[in-house]
Amino acid sequence: MEENYIFSLIVFFLFGFVLFKKDSKSSSYTANNKRPSVKERASNISGVARYLQDKQDDLSQSKLTGVSRYLESKEEQEQENPVAVSGVAKYLATKEEVPVSGVSKYMARQSIQAKKIAKENVSGVEKYLNNRN
């Protein structure tokens, strides 16, 4: 029985310690909740104007969507690290644009021969009409 009592006290103290530690972290000032410095208080801007200005800054930052923040971070990364050319891109740059195949060479020769044959087999009427102009 006495052991349960001691164990429960230890658990109670540990639980309180953990809660106290969390409260002390949450009650500390954050960057947005800082008190204004003496220079800021001495400036011509009133407290209300500073408050509204801070709210506008917060709203402009919160309007960014996750996609826009992602794209901005990607742009920053690209500026920091230039785009590396991949191996495929290097290969395609060194390769000829259109390789000439044997079939395309054969088809070119056939079309040239067909034109020569067409010029040689001109009828008399075609010759007359060509010479007339």
C-alpha cells in the first residue's frame, strides 16, 4: 500500500513538472508579440497605426497558398543551384538531328531517276508546247 502511495506521488510530480514546462514555453514572447523598442515608440507612428501595419503584414503572408510557397522555394533553389544537364540531354545534343537511312537514300535515287525518265520520254506535242513559250 505504501509503495502505491509513493509511486503515485512520483507520477504526480512528473506530470506537474511536464505541464509546468509546457506553460513556461507557451508564455514566452514570440517574434510577433515583442514589445516595441524605445525607437519605435518615439517615432511618429501611433500604436494603432503600428498594430494595423503588423496585421497587414501578417495577412499578406498568410494569403500565400501552399502551392505558391512551394513554387517560391523552388525558384530560390534554382537560383542557388543552376540546373544540371542530364545525361540524356547531353546525348541528344551530340546526336545528329535526322540520321539518313538506307531506305531514304534509295527513295531519293528512285525519284531522281523517275524525273530523268520523264524528261527523256517527252512526246512531240509536249516539245512543241514547251518551245512555243
